Amino acid sequence: MALSPTPAQRRVIDAADPATGRLRGSETQLAALVKRGLAFRHPRPPHDHFLTPAGHRIRDAGAEPDPPASPEPAAADDSDGGVFAARVGGEEDVAERTGPARLREVRGAWQGLLELRRMTRPDGSTELPCAWERTHLVRAAALALEAAEHRPAGPEGDDGYRVRATPQPEAVAVHEPDDTARRACARTLERAGWQVGEHTEPRTRARYLLASPRKV
């Protein structure tokens, strides 16, 4: 379990950059936050420190920390016991996944995913999806959409996106009944490094997106 930060460490957490989670503090303070699972040190120069999702939640909610989360984004998926799940559309517990605090958490998770891309590519680029995204397609696509503030569908089947797995091993389907919103989702995924095409369901004639992580 992660340890609670000291008052001095809490001040460092509270002063983190609200968008990226970048930290400023003494080497001792930063190293202690890393040990507690509340921060991680970027492996590339200048070796800045950033909040993990657990650190973001402590800053946003003033709560006791969750179990430590590595920069490999459990931040973007809780299916394997992680601490955050992007909305894929159609969830029942919508009330717990809305509001300013949720938006900050989503943006923090997205920044963490970009950092993972940077850390795992030889050129430090963030333009293409990383290996984690290729093995968590639904959650990765949903995180890109939610971080861009697209509206996920609610539990009653109202308008909004729904990201679902497909029989294709490297593709997800994005269902959005509104034409304008669907095209906006496509643009967001393309900017996030996904290859996107629009297709028609043979039986219902409904339009949907088929998206795959780009490799080049």
C-alpha cells in the first residue's frame, strides 16, 4: 500500500502542474513521493518528476492514496485491478464519473499515457500509440475520446459514443448516432495516432467508426 505523504510532500503535490502533473521540489521530497507510488521520474533528460494517477487523486480529492500505480497506465484501465477507467459509454455508475474533478483525472491519465509513449519510443515521440494501447484497445480509444471531452453514452442508450471490441484483433468500433459527433470522434482518434474509417452495419444500416492504432 502507498504511504500517506507528509505535510511538506503534500505541499509539493498540491503545487503540481494541473495539466501535466509535473512536480517541483527537493530531490529528497521527490524521491520520497516516488517511493510512495505518488510520482514517477521521467527516464529522459531533464528527468522531471510527474504525479501518478494516485498522486493526482490525492491532490484533487484530499483522500488517502490508493495502492501505487506505475506510469504504465493502469491510469487508463482498471480491468486488471488498476485505479482508473476511461468511460467507454453505457456505464451504470455515471454520477461518479462526471464533473470538474473527473475531467482533471481524465486529463491527468491522458498526460500519463503520453509520457508512457515518450518513455517507450527510442525517439521520444508521442504521436503513435504504444504497446500498452495495442493490448487495451477499448480503454485506450475511450481515454482519447474522454480526454478530448467527447460525451459518452449513458446507461439508457442516449446519444454519445460507445467504444466496443470487434472480432478484428487490432480494431475497436466507435458507435455514435450523431453524424457530426461521430466525425468529431474520428478526428480526435486520428490526432491521437489511430487509423479511422467509417462503415455501415449491414443489418441496421447504422454508421460507425472502425479504429486501429497506427504503426507508422
